Amino acid sequence: MSQNQIFRKLEKIRALATDVDGVLTNGAVYYGPEGERLKRFYIRDGMGFERLRNAGYKVVVITGENSELVHRRMEKLLVEHYFPGAKDKYSLLVNWCREQRLDPSELAYLGDDVNDISAMQMCGFKACPSDAFHQIRTLVDYVCHRPGGLGAFREVAELMLAHGPFRL
Amino acid sequence: MSQNQIFRKLEKIRALATDVDGVLTNGAVYYGPEGERLKRFYIRDGMGFERLRNAGYKVVVITGENSELVHRRMEKLLVEHYFPGAKDKYSLLVNWCREQRLDPSELAYLGDDVNDISAMQMCGFKACPSDAFHQIRTLVDYVCHRPGGLGAFREVAELMLAHGPFRL
Amino acid sequence: MSQNQIFRKLEKIRALATDVDGVLTNGAVYYGPEGERLKRFYIRDGMGFERLRNAGYKVVVITGENSELVHRRMEKLLVEHYFPGAKDKYSLLVNWCREQRLDPSELAYLGDDVNDISAMQMCGFKACPSDAFHQIRTLVDYVCHRPGGLGAFREVAELMLAHGPFRL
Amino acid sequence: MSQNQIFRKLEKIRALATDVDGVLTNGAVYYGPEGERLKRFYIRDGMGFERLRNAGYKVVVITGENSELVHRRMEKLLVEHYFPGAKDKYSLLVNWCREQRLDPSELAYLGDDVNDISAMQMCGFKACPSDAFHQIRTLVDYVCHRPGGLGAFREVAELMLAHGPFRL
């Protein structure tokens, strides 16, 4: 897809939906004797959340996992639309768009693995981290230069801020 | 080994045996004042376990270490055949194959260091992460593009799913 | 900027101001069920703090975050001038320079993201880690070879020690 | 230094002295609200300790830091000669050699930073991780292909096992 086509798609985007593991994190999950213990987030992605919110974009976070520690990160990032334990991301996002009076063509999606495909395919702008699962990389409009948990989210956020309807 | 030879070997594979440290993890072990504290796993490898199981493959996890935290990860991944503290991986795997009525030629093996060699050599398909110990890389049928703890397991899983007898 | 211009700027530098996240760390923040749990620092950067102090340089650490764990690291590094929760880094640094009887042209600044820009621009020598946000990389006098949390701080420290007014 | 010169030096080596941070670890130190919390070691380096010991080599670990968590790792690795809090590594190593009836020319040294220089320079074989501080890289007989905490130790161990007086 040419840069111009990408910019044209971004002109309509008013919200960003993102997965957690492999997108906001590097896909790593640290186990201790008590089980899942830590996940690694990225401070510059956090600034992306702040900048999108300040500009007027909505951000929705959807994940198949349900992890207390991700709740804590979402609180820190002031994320209002957080859906853990989402087994059917597609239906969930259809409903969310209806509630928010958004058309899926106004929604960008950032995902990295096969369980993102059906939700991703209805969205107006599809992106993935540089290290996404290969099947995803062939489906998206935009493959980030940055990998998951190391700036992929911020990269999409800055693209939206530079070319979308809301600017800082 | 040519791609065709690899595909032909995979046609017979019905189970995957894997090491833990350096394969399901990046080989890192995090110590705190209380001793071994954390190991790092990879969420996309977890999806590989789920997809292999759904397709009908058996997965067996064999490691020389005996770490409570690995137990927790195995529980999360619903691994039925987990053998910690395995000092003689070869004999253990011979017995396991007999119990499961599998011929070693139907078993794939994913390992990264010298203590995997004897068990690995009897198996029908031998693979290692991209960052395996050099002696292992010269022995295997397939060197993954991905390193340990960053998708090597998923890569072998997807090869099996694409070319093996059981498919999703 | 030519190497000679860089050396000439360094001849006047008597103090170094640095951000924390993405500079002294790799930008990662590890969350556990209790919230923010860990950040990752670099032992060779620690030696940079020691060597700058021994040579007679002042180091000031300024960050928008306010994290107990960063306090602990600052204590270990014997940092006297530590300002957490700094929302307006520019004003804070203006005041600090006045107190220390330093002209901003005698101050080097090491930062990585947009909230460093205004403070950075008044300083006599501006540097960023190799993986800084792209907008910062275009503003600075010197882009480090090393990324944040992996030696960027040490690299600037050694430049100052080799070309500044105070030498070991 | 030519490969032959390296092999000739290794023929006399009967013991290996190593630093901890940046050599057995990647130089990272993870802080939590309680202070220093974790360091990251590498499982394949652990196998290097085992293989050197089995072959008859002595290993001595010397570090300027004094960290409870490093003690735990040394216990796991069955290290007998561990010297934490070593401010003068040179004198310490001179004494240790005398006690062990070793000539420094029979000792290999693996270090990564300026505080290793004086101790390193008396040793018969000097090596550093691929990511050592640049000043060290110019001093050593051998720069590892692997960085600290990711196999540098194992690499030197295998060199000794392949070319030294004791072999497995």
C-alpha cells in the first residue's frame, strides 16, 4: 500500500483498538513460583496514550487474557475502554463501535497474532508491530518499524496524530 | 537438508518434545535475594501449544531443571506430559514413546544445548532455536529463524501444522 | 555537527542533566499485580556516575515520573540532585542552574522524548540515546551509539571526561 | 592476535577468573521499590561452569558489588572461589594465585569494564564479552562473539575445554 493510500485511510480514523501481549508488551510473560508475575510495558507507548487522548482520539484495549497486572497498567494509562478476557474480539468490537457511534471504517486496529484477524479485518486501518506473526504482516495496511512493547503503539499513535482528523 | 526433505519428515510427525531453558525461554534466569525468581516465556509460543493440541498433536516437555515456576507455566499451557529434573532425557523419551505407542521417528525434538543431543538424535525431526549452542545447530534438520523464548517453539509448531498429518 | 564542534561545546560543560526512563533505563516498565514493579538500569552507566563525580562534574536527574524504585537507584548512585515528578523540566532546570551558579551553556542534557525538548534546547550540549524518539534525534548535537539503559549515559559521561574541563 | 597465538596461550590455562556484572549478566540491574531486586543470568553459562569443573579447571568469581542475589547464583553454580565486594581485584587475585599455587600466566580473565584492567593485565589469557566497554576491547587477547549474560562465559569455557590442558 502506498504512503498516499495510508494517509487517506488515516484521515477518517477517530479511534484506535489495540491488543496487549505482543503489541503493548514484547510478548514476554515472566513467571515466578506463584505463576504469572510480570509483563513488560514501554514508557514511550504510555506517552502515545496521553497524546492520543489529549488530541481527542478514543483508545480501546482488547485482550484474550485476563491479568491483574494489565489492569494496573491500564489504570496508569487512564484507559477507559479496556476489555480483558475477550474470546471473540470481533463481536466485542462491533458492539463497542455501535455504542460509540463509530463506523468500523473510523477505527484503526493494532494486533500481532491470529486471534486478531477477524476483528482486524473489519477496521479502517490495520497495523501490526514489526515482529508480528508472519500471517498478520501480510494482512495489514502498515507494518510498524518498531516491534511490540518497544514503540509500535507510539508509532501508530504518531501516524494518527500527524495525518488523522484530530491533531495536537 | 532441502525443504522437500524437511516436509517429508514432517508428514510422519505426531508429537513434539521440547526442552525449556533456551527454547521456551531465552535462556535467562532472573535471581533475587531469595534465589531463582523468574524466567521469561513468550505469549506466541503459548498459542503454539494451544494450536498443536487442538489439531491433535501431543507435546512433551523435558528439562534437567526442576523449577516451581516452570510448573506454573506448564499448568497455564495445559501441558499433560511434563518431565522436570530429567537427567537422562534419552531414556525418559524412549519410555514415553513406548507408553504413547509412538515410534521415535514420529517424534519431533526441539533443543538447544549439549544435554539434548542423545535424546534428539533418535527423533524423526530435529530442530533448534536460531541462537542454540553451535554444536546443536550443526546436528539438526532445521534451525529456526526465531531464537529461544521468542517464537522458536511457535515456528516448529506452525511447520507441523502446515505439513504434518494433523492440520487445523 | 562536526566532531570538532562537538569537542568545542564540551570544553565548557560542567554538569550533566539527564532524564530517567528511556535514558537510564531501556524505557521498559515491568508491571506486576500490585502495579509498577521494576525498572531496568545498567551497571556501566552506574560507573559513569561515579567517574563524573570523581572528576568534579555535577549530575542532575529530572523525570516526570515519581517512582519509589527510581529513588532507590538514585541513592545507590549517590545522586544529590534528583527531581522526580517534574512536569515543567525547563523551569526546574533554569532554577537549578541559578542556584548552582551555572550558565545553561555549561550544562549538557541527555533526553529521549518530546517532554525533554524545551529543557534540552537551552542547554550547551544536547544528546540522546540511539533509540530516542525520532523528533529528538533531529534536535540534538550528538546521537549516542548506545541505546537508553545500555550505555548511552556512560557514553556521554566518557565524552565529557575526555573533552571537558574536568578530567580523571 | 592470530588464532594460533590464542591457542598457544590457552594451552597453559588452568583456571578462569570472571567478573559478574556485564559478564555473567547483561549488565542490567532491576530495581523495585525495595532497591536492587533482580539480575539476569544465562542458563548456558551455567553449563559452562559445570563443564569446566568436570574437566578439572578452577573458576574464581570476583566482583566489586556485594549482592545477596549473586550469592544465590554462585551457590546454584557450586562456585567455591567467590569474592564479592572486591575493591582491589588485582591484589586479591595475586593472593588467590599464590594460595592456589598458580602462576598468573596460568589464569584466564574475563572482564568488561575499567575496574577489571589492572587484574586482567597480569593474566595469561584476557577476554571480554562482545559488548564490553571499548577500552577493554582494545586490551584483550580475545573479544567474544557473544555479549555479557548471553554466552560470553560459555564461549571462553568452550575455548578452554577445546584447547587447554584439561579436556572433557
